[in-house]
Amino acid sequence: MLDETQSHIRDMSRRFSQEQLAPFASEADRMGKWRMDPWPKIAKAGLSGILIPEQYGGAGADYVSFSQAIMEIAAADGACSTVVQVHNGLVCGGILRYGTEEQKQEFLIPLAKGIKLGCFCLTEPDAGSDAGALKTRARREGEHYILTGSKQFITSGGSADIAVVFAATDPSLGKKGISAFLINTDTSGYDVSRHEATMGQKASDHCQITFNECRVPVSNLLGEEGAGYRIALSNLEGGRIGVASQAVGMAKSAYEKALEYAQERKAFGKPIFDHQAVGFRLAEMATDLFAAELMIWRAATLRDQGKACLREASMAKLFSTEVAERVCTNAIQTLGGYGYLADYELERIYRDVRVCRIYEGTSDIQKLIIMKEL
């Protein structure tokens, strides 16, 4: 059961998302780009620093509350939920955990307050699941690091103000030679080289970023030199809870639309819901979503307790994202031809949810992690 605070955050997130995001989601998808106008509203609602203590401008909520908020945002607009999830979990969460007090004052506070937007630059054209194979380099020259290389599929890469960037400071050490940096995106040498045309989540920008001799002050090193791989993995644990949550949020929306349609549409003299083929399908969808949400709660609760939850987070991410795609497919099937039309939103939700099985660790990588944990 959710406590009073968690229930409040869920209900507030639902009202906000349904009023401020849902009515514009389809239009934003057709426009095919991230529009910044929802961001001030998201910040005002306290959703830009959900996990961050109040002393740093955040809401001071826990991971269970975070998962509930992301579910509600995703139910309204999947693309927007990715922006919020990355900003909160990967960017703000990393700075809170590993940043110095000076870095928290300079970077975390404006991020948590929503004055600025963050992005997380880990994936590269030739290094996705294998984060230890990064080719982006950072060489030290006096009081600066000089970054060269490129990053791929970076959510909010073209619209963010602050980037958490991973680069090899000592390539000979492999994973132990990777470091993390905080970079203002208006820094010379931070270049958006390409905006990707994606199958779904068209209303958020996914970019290729090139670092052309990008000079970063030594004071912007996040954690110590060589700690980047550990920082990346620790962030992804929470990020997987976020991705699982947004997948379930989108799938819940699809399920609810299918259920409503099945109860209203009649065939052979009765609502199609009363035909066992349809009713059983919806029963399975509801059961899968219930199980997925319980798995997310379990992982989020362990995280809130400060306990290891790598296995549980990976299980939740694997199961929830696989379930979400199946639920969205079955929702479209329930509506038949109408489910294939853009007017009914299910096709957008299906396109948006598909990537959840890919980013922040593919389903195959989650199975590999779970196997090792066993």
C-alpha cells in the first residue's frame, strides 16, 4: 500500500499529467520534436526534482513516489515521461549521490528546480550495452579536461542545459579508466550533430552529440577520476526502475482505452467484452500489469531502504517492458481497425513503448544481469 505522501504524489501527478500533458501529446507527436513549453509546468508541479532533498530545490520524495509519478506522466505522454525520467533519475540522482557541495550548488539546484534541463551522455555509436568500450576521450591539460568523441541516442541532447558525460581519462585501464563530467551544453565544442528520426517518442529529442576539443574545468569532474563506470551503473539501477514505471504507465493507458472500448462496442448482440476471446485477453492484460507494478514497488522499496536491488530492478525492467509491449499490442487488437488509426492514440502509445525494451539496458542485457545475480 502507498502511504499518504506517496498517494498524494501519485494523485497530483495524475491530475497534472491529464490536464497539462495528455491533451497535447498527439499534436506533439505529429510535430516530431520536443517543445519546451511543458517544462516550466513540470517544474512548477514539483516533478523536476522528485528525488532531490528540499535543501537542493527538490521535492524530497522516495523512489516509490518517483515510480508513481513517472507512471502517471507516461500514461499521458510517453515521450515526456522519458525526458522527466532521465532528468530526475540519471542526471539529478547522479549529482546528488556523487557531486561535491559546490557542484550541487552550481548544477543540482537549478536542475531540481526545473530552471535547467539535464541529459545523460553515456551511449556511443559503437558502445551501447558495453559501456566499458567507450571511445570518447578526456585528456587533462592544466586545469581543464579536453573531451573528444561522440555520443548517440541522447535524450534531450539538443535541448538540455547541463549534460553528464562519460569519457575515458585512461583508456589503458578499461572500465576503471572511465570518468564522469558535468558540462554546460553552451560550452564550445559541445555540438549537436544530428537529431534522430525515431519510430516513437517523437515528441522528445534524441540526438547524436559530438565533442570537438570541448574544454571542461577540472572542478566539473563528477566523483574522482576513474569512477565513471561505477557512477553510470549505480545510476542505471534507479533508471531501470524509472523505465519500468514509464512502460507500465503507457501500457495502463492502452489497457484502459481497450477496456472502455470493449465494454461499449457491441457485436452479435452484446458488448465484445462479454465474448470470452476478448474478456480473457483483457483479464490477462490486467493481471500482467498488476504483477509488473508489484515488481516495480519491490525494487523501489529496496532502493529506498538503501539495499542492493540490482537483480530486482533488472527483473522489474525486463518483465514490465515486455508486458507493456504485449499489452499495447493486445489493446490495438481489441479495437481492431480503429486501433490502427492515429485518432485512437493506441498506435502512438505502441510506438512510444517499444523503445523501453531497448534503452537503459536491453531485455537481453537484463537477462544477463539476472543470470549473473543468480
